[in-house]
Amino acid sequence: MTRFGLILDTLGALDRSELPHPGDADIRHGCERALTAILLELARIEPVVQGSPLETTDNNPLTPLYSATANKLIDSDQLLRMEQFIHRILGMPSNFQ
């Protein structure tokens, strides 16, 4: 998830570009592959031992997923899966089943 912000920045820059430039499609494809890799890594992480759930703070790992930029540039199914994995890993209560 540490690279999630970089992916958002890159996709945002491509989205703001008025004309497509050579290589833009390759960069978008690379961002999609990076998002897929993040999902695969999140799926492999074992949940933490149950303790107190994560409180909502400025360091909440879900904050970048809820940004308007993420919702505009990244597939909602990918964002939902990331959210589900993070909830599972951190033992956070979730709003979905």
C-alpha cells in the first residue's frame, strides 16, 4: 500500500493530460499491474492476532481508498477488495459480508 499514492499520482497525471502521449497506455497498464500486485500481496498477509481494533486516525490505511481521486481513477471493485483485505488483516469491523 505504500505505493498506492504513487499509482494515484501517476493515473491522475495521465487523466489531466489533454492529449495522449506515446507510452501513456503502457504506463496505465503498468499501474493496473501494480494494483493487481497490491491485491495479491494483501491476500497473502495473515490477519493480526485479535486485539483491540484499529481506531480511526490520520494513519488509517483505508484513508487513501476513500479519496475522490481513487474513486475516479481506480475500479470500484478493486478498491472494495483492498478495503476487505485491509479489514481482514487488521481485524477491523467491516460493513460488508
